[in-house]
Amino acid sequence: MLADFALGESGQPRALATLKALRRAYPAQAGILDNALAKLSHLDESATAIPENAKVIPGRPSQAAEPAKKGCLGVVLFMVLVLALVALSGCDEVKRKEFAGVLGTVGLPPVAGCDVEIYEASRFASLDSAQGRIGQGTTDSFGRFSIELSEANLGRPLVVVARPTTGATYLDYGAAGNPLVPFDGSRRPWVAVIRQWLGGESTVAVTPLSTLAFESLMRQPSSEVGPGPLRFDDRAVGSCNLAAASSFALVADPAENLPAPPLGGPFGSRPVRDQEKGFQNTGYTYALLQLAQAANAFVLATTAPGDSALDFYEALFDDARDGLLDASHFGAALPFFIQAGAPAVTGIELDGSSALLQWISTQPLSPADTAIAGATKGGIFAPTVPDLLAGQALSTGTLRPLRVDGYDVQNFPYSGNVELTIRGDGFRHSDVFFIRSNTFTNDYFEVNRNSVGVDGDYLRHSATELRLRLPDFALTTKFVANGLKVATGADFREVTFELHSRLDTASATRELVLPFAPNARVTNRTDLLLISSQVGRLDAFGNLHFSGSANNLRSAATDPGALVPGVDDVYVLRLRVANPAPDAVNGTGLDLTRSTFTQGAATRIADTFGGSAAQRAIIFESAAALTSKQVNLPPGGVAQLDYPFVFLDTAVPSDLTQGVPVTIDAVLSGVSQGAGMPTVATDDVAGFSRLSTLAPSSPAFTAELAPVGAPVAPGAVTAGNSFTVAITLTAVPRSGVTMGDGVVEFVDLTLTYNGQTLLLRLADSFAFTQLGTSLTALRCIEQVSGGAAFPRLLSQIAPSTTLVLTLQARAGTSGTLSLSGTAGLRDAASGTRTTQSVGVTNVTITP
């Protein structure tokens, strides 16, 4: 009934094509499919014809057909395809006959005459391999192509590659005279990844924006997106595609949606396909033409006369490899973007937005060009041009999937005035924050970029941090559902925080919801409130890094307050406290007499530096230092207090056990300025304690990276031939002979060749990387195993590894390749990081 009604009534050519494919693949479902096909016979007289493979005479081998698919799996797949077609039946066909494949566009401005290859993603190996290729075609003068595909690829993710081709041209829109420039030779492929091919006429746009998403996707850690073909899972692909869309303030997937054809000017006239007739399509067109003109504005401002818009695009592709559009490569400015005369586009602004996207937002199309971009829809765009430009100016520049690493609010007062900081990666400017009731899950409160004051407020929003002020539920101008209110007689209401990653703040279409803080508590009590308790390693910038162990087992002569973050092993207990009471609370600070420290079932004793408590195992700063950190909290006041500490080495083993977590139940106290001036503490009401844990460990066991020698490479090679560069990394204990495990996090290489300075990070991701116009990194393996170079763990048993990078210089080039870099190792237990320089190696390359 579903197929009969939904597909038969749709009347769409794409439904006809796919129903025919299903009729051939599933003859056992002939009844329901034939009924649906009959309703589409007006589109094609052959709609009701019996497929050849259904005309089987039993016992005649010459007519043996593939057996009908039986069992639950076949029926489930059939119904999944039918449901998919219900959603996609509004698409039209490429010709007035059956077509099953991909309709696409390469570039806008268009790339004409280039070869297009389609790969089944699970078998895709690299851009220099034909493995997994299932279709080929060539773009026409409008950059369009259509490639038929076998039904065997239904439901599979696809990688679509537009290759530079002899005779192919790019319309350099925005350059003087809008010339046709070659898209061949040393140019890089443009790529798009679509989540799955659903048969019929799937659409794909291979553009600079889809290529940004591809570059980011291929360099996501396999520890996050999964190994091998799991990289092409729906969530990973969709997240990167939509992140690229969000960075340019679009509301359409840049790989799976076609831009509308611009009409007029250098584009002339062309027919408009049904899949290009939406307002979102014209929005995509605007952004692509805007980017083309911005590319020319950038290269025109520099002093490099040979650069073109294609060079700007390729610099963006380099930028995308760290998952962030900031004109940098893991914080190092890319040379292209800082050449003489270039606009200021590198880095992240104070509000968290991308300087590069901010600059692009200042390059709108002229009214005449806007009319060309929106001609197919009468000048209407989705989003509107003002919204598109405003969104670009606010864009965080992220190109990667969303991830939350930590947050610093666990309890908060009903009256708000508490800042929440969420740290992670992949945050978009259009993200929305929810507080959802754990008891009544349909009850929630939303805070977004447009919220102000008592309704909540975004304070800083970057790709890696969202800092916001929580709403004041007592005074907010918005509705507060009963499920968020504290019930009569209760001390708190349990809630969950959620981050909704969206393309559009106002629309939940294709949003990703990431819950965190599953048992946060909101209270209407006025007692001194512990907002959060966290423990971890403090870096030079004041950021707290969580780890399982602390390599700060030190002597009683060590004053924790004298240790220097970024130089010493500094671990702190970070406490945040709020005063929701109507009276001030003075002298608020850590109360060691009320706090408890346990290791397993045993109580551990905390003391101050210079103290003399019996059986002491944990040492905080001096009593005077603790007193100096006390704060006076006015009504509604909030404070954050850091307390450095060490584990006492002489407490081991009788009063402290190495490797076993110590649980800290911290309590702060102060003196209320209300009637009677009582001492108040954060443990006055049960239910608001927050525990943190950390295991003591000897600093001697810390895995550190030993000095790295110069990479081993041949002295001379011929351009066009591949060659290897071997880099050996060794972990050593800080002292002694016993070492914990160390994780090789990255090897950052700087390569100079043929007048270009190139940056390459070897890490837990896809290795194939085209570097500039003359060099390609083909692969990176571990020498002994021959397997993937990353992730790579160095241990007491196997403290060394040799990474072998294969490079290839483009045929016909010559010069000296100089290679150097930096490698990083993280101690797996304590989180301690060490870096070492990679020595310089030179390779002479001859034509």
C-alpha cells in the first residue's frame, strides 16, 4: 500500500526509473510494484512491461535469471528504498526515458570538458588509484554531467572526483574579461562525497565548497569517525558537508544539492533542471559566485602576478585539512594567505569567528551579479543575501563533525547569572543550546545566538568553545515549562544539557543533537552552591586538561603554589561557586576540614604546604595562600578558584597507592553577612556534591619524546618517481628505566620545493595529500608492520617506531626539496606533552 500510494501518486519521472529498478531486483514484490508502475504509464509506455529477468521458464537454463531476493533482509531493503523514494520523488529526470545514475555539476563558475569519475566509497583508496571506480563521464560546456550507475550500488556512499583534464577550462568569473583558464596540468581534483546513492537521479555538485568538506572528512581521526570505510558513514559525511555549508551560511548540502544556473552575463542562457529550481539552489549559486569574485579580489591585492582564483581555491583546500577555515594549518599561517599585499584573513577573532569568513562576507556580489545569480527564481535566495552575509561574518569556520570534550557547570541556580563554557570541536555559529528536563523530556528551554540578557546570552562562540550565560528562569521573558521548575518540597530538578548543531538557527532540519551533562541540577535554594568541581593538568594558558593520572608525586619540599604551568607538572582542583542568597558571603574558599579525600575504601589526608598533619598524602598551598584566595561573594556572585596540589611521595605506600584514583569531594565555606553571620558551606544541602578523581603517579614514569634525528631519504631522485622519507621516533622515561605508554599525536612537516613552502601533518587520518603544484604525499606507513602509521603507541616493550612517508615530485619539475618539522608525544596516563624538532633533510630532484 505504501509504494502503491506514495509512488504511484507522485507522478514523478524519478519514481518511475527507480520503481523499474526495484521491479527487476525484487520480482517477488511484483504485485505492489506493478500497481504503482501502472499509475506512471503516462510517462513511459514501457512502464508496465514485464522485465526480461521475470520471463523465466522453469527448467530452461538458457533463460535462468538471478534468483529473486528472499527473506527479511530483501523485504527490509525494499521498504527502505520505497521510503527513500517517498522523500525524493519530487526530482525530475535527465531524459524522457529511464535513467539511474548521477546528475551533477562541476564548479560554478563552471568547469567544462573535465573528466568526472565516480567511486563506491567503501572501496575508494586514494585520488591516485582507480580502485572502486564505478562510472566515468565528462562535463559539457555548462559544467554538467550525467553518469549511469549499476543497481548494485544502491544505498552506497559515493566519492565523485572532477579531475584536471587537458582541454578543460574554468570560467574565471570576477577576473578581467571573465576568461576561460585551463583546468589541467598541476591543478588539483575537486571532490564531492554523497551519503548514499538512492537510484534514479541522485544529484551531486562538485565545487570548491564540496571539496573543502572532502579535505576535512579525509583528515578526521579514525578514532572519531571509525577505521577504513567507516569514514564514509552517513554521520561523518553529512557532518562535514553541512559544516562547509554552515561556514558559508548556506542551508543546503554543498555536495548533494545543485546550484541554480546563473543566467546572463558571461553565463549566457541554458535550460534549468528541476533539481535546480529551489530558493536554496539560488542561495548556493550566490555563495559560489561570491567566492569566485572574492578569490579574484584576493589575488589582485597580492604581488604575485601568476596567481588566479584556482590558486585561491587550492589554498582553501590546504586550509581545510585541519578542519577549520582560518587561513592556517593547525595554527601556523599558510604562506599563500600572508604573502605581500594580502588582506588580513588569518586566525580567529576575539568573538570566535573566522577572520577569513569575515573577509569573504565583505565581498558581496554587485546588484547586476546578484540578478544573474538569482535569475532562475526571480532574485529570491534562501537564505536571503543579508542573512547569508551576516552568517558568514559570524561563522566559526568549522568543517568537521561536532564533538564535546568538557563543560564547567554541573549545578546552577534557578536565578541564573552563571556562565557555562563548553569545549570541544566542530561548533557552528548556528548552534543552539537546550536545557531539557530529565523527568519530562518534552520540556526544554532554548538559548541561541539571538538570546539576550535574562533569556541567556552567547558570550563567545568559536569552533572549539561556546561560552554562554545561562538564563534566569525567574525573570526570563520566555516560557519556562513545569518540567524545568523545581517541584514544591524538592531541592533541585535534574536536567540535561544539549547542543543542537544546525544549518539554520530557526530550523531543526538535519540537526545533530549531542546531549551532555546528563544529571545537571537546577535549584531554587539560596544556599552557597558548588557549580562544578574539576581536576586536571593546567597548561600555560590556564586551560584545564583532564587525565586519568597526575605525575605530580613530589616531596614535602615542593610548594604547589610555586609550580609554573607549562613548565612544571601543575595539577589543580578547579572549583566554581555561586551565591544565590540575598546576603553576601565573605571569605569563601576551600575548606579542607569539610572536604573528603578517599582512595578505594581508605580515607586520605589532605594538608597544606608547611603543615604537619599525621598521615598526610595530598599537599595544597600554604594556609596563608589558601586564605589569600578567599573571595567575597555578593548576592548572585559567582567565582572560580584554582587550588594547585601535589601527591606526597613519602606517603607511598602506607598512606597513598600509586595508580589508584583518589576521589575528591571538595567543600567551600564562607561567612554569611546576614542575620547572625553564620558560616555557610556548599555541603549544607545534600545532593549538590560533585566528585572528581585523579590517580597519583611518579613523574619518573612519564613517557617523553627523545630528540629526533634527521629523516632518512635518498640524496637524489628523478621527478615523477616516488621516494620514501623515514622518520624514527623514540619514547624514553623522564628518569630511570620504567616508562608508561606514550601516544604519538602528530608529525608536522615543513617542505620547501619549487618556490613553495608546504605544510603537512602526519596523524591519525587519510595520508594522500597533494602539496602545492609540484609535490604529493602518497602514503604513510609504519616500517616494521607495513600497516597504518597512526594511531601509534610507544611503550616500555616497543619504545621506537619508524614512519615511512612516500612522496612524489611532479614530472618535469626540479630543485632541492628541504624537509624539517616537529613531532609530538603525549603521555597516555598523565596527559603530559613533549615536542621535538625533526632534523633537516635535503633531496635533490632532477627532471
